[in-house]
Amino acid sequence: MKPLIMSASGTRGIVGENLTPEIGLRVAKAFGTMLHKGPVIVGGDTRTSHDMLKSAVISGLLSVGTDVIDIGRVTTPTVQQLIRHYKAMGGMVITASHNPVIWNGIKLMNSSGSFLENDDYDHFAKLYDTATFTHATWENQGKLHVEPHALHIHINKILDIIDTTSIQNSGLRVLIDPNNGAGAVANPILFQKLNIHYDMLHSEPNGHFNHDPEPLKKNVSCIIEALQKGHYDIGFVQDADADRLVILDETGQFIGEDNSLGFCIDFILSQSPAPHHEVVVNLSTSLVIEDICNRHNAQIHYTKIGETHVTQGLKKWQATVGGEGNGGVIYPKVGWGRDSLVGMVIALKYLAESKKKVSEIVSQYPSYVMLREKINLPDTDSLAHLLKTVEAQFPEADINREDGVKLSLKGAWIHVRPSNTEPIVRIFIEAPTQEQADALWNRMSLS
């Protein structure tokens, strides 16, 4: 049986194999013991194992005397917003994000609505490993409160901060694929408030995903075909917990995860009055973001992969915007997490105010080709050997070892690193052309 994956990015496992109610109970007891009275916001996406795992989590929190606010089936950024709304001590999200349907997991949030930082996560992990829980007596059990309006609170927060008048007057037509995930619950609320025409594919929030939940081009053929018929101005695809967003243009062209992030960053930088901007992304993010930042005289900063590291960077550099190249937009004015609902509002505002098509805007960005590969490795010793082998093959590269190894070359880069969410090693290669990217891949020996 494969071990659980546990990191600051969350706990993930295969339901019924290595992820059981006992795991959820133990994670919650450790988290509740750390946070004491709380309260803790608990919600999650639409996976079929939601009730099983959430029930265990709530039980664990209550048993150590931590109060719980249950917000039901919601997006991950909704949990993050409700933490701030209720001034809660933290949050627990029942989700495996983009992982396949057989997976589920638990993300832990702090009182700011962001992932746990290193010291807090180490504290939690020690409590989890040692099972040093403070079980409460009968009179000190935690109390459970149910909040049925969490999505409305989240969406109203977005619309209070971002002026959507131009969107409401735009007449834009939108097609969205939430893939029967949490976006299927949130999107109707958002788009009714935006008062524009939208249609949804795979709109039942039942957790039976129509395609692989990771919003990659190979997984979204249905929306591509629908957009090619010419009835819409833009298409959106969300992952299962709706923190990630990818954009398709009016012709059905998949513009890519990094260009989706760049699209939103481009507009935010163009609208903000500050004389100088800071932008934070992770090390596996496309050079297109760097080009966009240069155009707006913005300083770009890179962090380790993982939302928690990007968020810490946003706080450290007091950045205007940031995110991850997987389609995760983080806009600190609204919240400290990737939020597909924020991304959709920003993208629509760009179209409404520029009067341009998605394809026109993206055509202004430089073209890059990114290869995303993954391999299985038997152990950590094999990983160390692989990283050293890859380094040795590119002596001309500038090397960053902050997260695996990233090799920066002239107009291109390679990043090899262990995944935070799956038992694999991820390999990213970006270059200006397919031929150059393929040449780098063929030059690299992984043995």
C-alpha cells in the first residue's frame, strides 16, 4: 500500500486504501489540539467521499474541544474567505484538488486564510505523528454551527472589491466546464450576480467527473468542440475544488495554464495605479509572466512550488498579484489563495473594458512551448541521483536548487522536482519552439 502524501500543501490519499476515516479523525485531532477552541471552518468539494471524510474531520475537531463551522460543498477559496469572515483560527478543506476521483484529502489553512507556514505545519505534524491530542471532557466538547450561505458571502466579497459594472453591461457570452466539481455550485451564484449569459457543461455537483479533474488540454475536448461552434466570447475550465482556472478563446483554442495566469496578471498590472509592482509566481511558471511583468515595469519573484510558498512570497514582497502557472490566480486584495472565481471576474473585466477578443490579447504575448512530464521513482535515493545526473548534463545552465533543480538556459529552462501531491517526479521544460523543447528533452538522460 502506498503511503499517504503529507506536506504543507495538504494530506492526500486513495479513498479506502490509505485514506480512511481514521486518518481524517487523526488529522483533525492534531489540528484542533494546535488551534484549541477555534473556531475552524470546514468545507470541501463535491467528491463522492466528501461526507465520509468530512464527518470524521468534524468529529475529530469536536472531540478535542474545537468549535466547527460547517459550510458544506464549496470551493477551496470559499473556505479561505469564510475563515476571514468569521475571524476563525483556521480551516480544513476536504479535497484532493486536481487528483483523480479515487483520491481525496485535507488542506489545512491558518487564520489569514492561507496554507500553513513552515513552523505551524511542523507543529501540526509533530502532534499528528505523536498522537498527543487533548481530548475534551463532556462539558468542553466543541460546538457545531452550520453556515448555509458561504458561497454568497465569498462571491459578495469578490464583487465588493472588484467593480463589475463593465461586465454587467458587456453582453458577453460565457461557457464554463466545472466538471461536476465545486464550481458547479458556485458558478450559478456568481454569474447571476454578474447578469451575463453563461452556459455550463458537466454542471451536476455530484463528484462524478466527466473527465480527468486536472484542467489540461487533453482533458477538455468537450468545451473545445462547443466553443468552435462560435457562440461564445470565452471559455473557462475549473479543477475539482475550483481554485485553478484555465481560459479558452472564442474559437476554442486552449491558451494554456500559464497564459491563463498571465491574462489575469496583465490586466491587474495595467489597471493598478501603483508606480511599481511586485509579482510572485513559482519556479515552474512560464517565462511569459516575466515578459508581461517587464512590459508593466513590474518586478517578478520566484518561490518553491506550492500555494503556501507563493502566498508567503506575496506577503513578504507586498505584491500586487501572483499565482502558479497551473492556472492559479492569487489576488491579495480579495484573498490569500488561488481562486477561479476571481480569475473569471478579472478575465471578463479585461474583455469588457478592452473591447478585444481573447485571441487578440493573447496574440500579443510571446510564444513558448512547455513540456510537462512525470516519472515514478522508487525512493529518495533515486531522486537525489536523478537531480545530480540532470545537473551534470547542462553545465552551461544557471542552477537553482530551492525546489528540486531548475536549470536556466538562454531563453529556456528545465525544472525537475518531486511532486507535493502525488508520488512522482515532475519534469518541466520550456523553450520558444517545439523543436527546441524536444531537443532539451532528448538531451536529458533520466537514468
